[in-house]
Amino acid sequence: MSKIFSLDAETDGLYGPAFSVGVSVREDGVEITRFVGHCPYEGDNKWVQENVVPALAETPVTHESSEALEEAFWRFWLENRDGAILIAHCHSPVETGLFRRCVERDLSARQWLGPYPTIHDVATLLLLLGEKPDSVDAYVAKYGIEVPEGVAHNPYYDAVVAALVWEHAMARLATK
């Protein structure tokens, strides 16, 4: 098994700045490090206010602004990207946007440091296996995958669940 960098972010709508980011870096099925960052939500997206903000009510603020949070994430990415497969569930436009904002802050220095060849999408893997691509929760329930306690829209929880689904699905794919 390889090193997996599983990312989830919460943003103001689908294209706004990040206000919460979670990463689980796993090797051989075991988490070796993590990133959990959160800043105050200052947006006005109604869906985010109703669905995401309540899920993060107990999450401590670690950064004063979206820019500070995104820069901390960028540093974590640089420290942990080597040898890792970068995954996210339904990565576009949220997680791809996070990387774009980070890179564009210093394009000349960062343009070759972003994800390459890509962010691998858990949804595409599920689709290849004939599963419902837009729900890792449905996959977890169907296969009885044990997940840690947590709630959807908490990015660290979502990153862990995406990694567990990726590992299970890749093992299934390897047997086909």
C-alpha cells in the first residue's frame, strides 16, 4: 500500500476561500500525521450556514483568516507531499480551488509544487466499481467500514472517511 494524502476543505460556497481544512496522511492503512485548521466563517452562503457551520460548532479556531489557514495548509502540503497519492472525494471545485488559491499567491515560486499528476477523486474510483460516486457514507454503510466518531462537513472527519473508502475500494479493484 502507498502513502495517501487525503484532503477535505470547507469553503464559502463552492468557489470561496477555505475556512476549515482537514488532512489525514496515511501509510499502510495507518495515519502518520494530520492537519486540522479552522478560521472564523465570515461568508454569507446560506447552504454553508445551515449545513457546514453547525458541524463545526465545537471546532477550535486555529487561524485568524482564510489566507493564514490556506498558507498553513500549503506548508503542510509541502512537508508531506513527497511519495503521496493525493485524494479527495468530489475534489472539484473545492479542493482544486484551495490549491489554485495557494499557488496563485506566489505563482513564480509555487507553480510546479501543486498536485501532480492530479488530485485523485474517490468518486471516480467508486464509479469504476459500480458504486454510488457521490456518497462515501453510502459506501461505508454498504460494506460495514468502521469509521471514527464524527460528522459530515467536518473536514478532518471527511478526509479520514475518504481515505478509508479509498483503501477499501482500491483493495477491491486490485482483485478484479
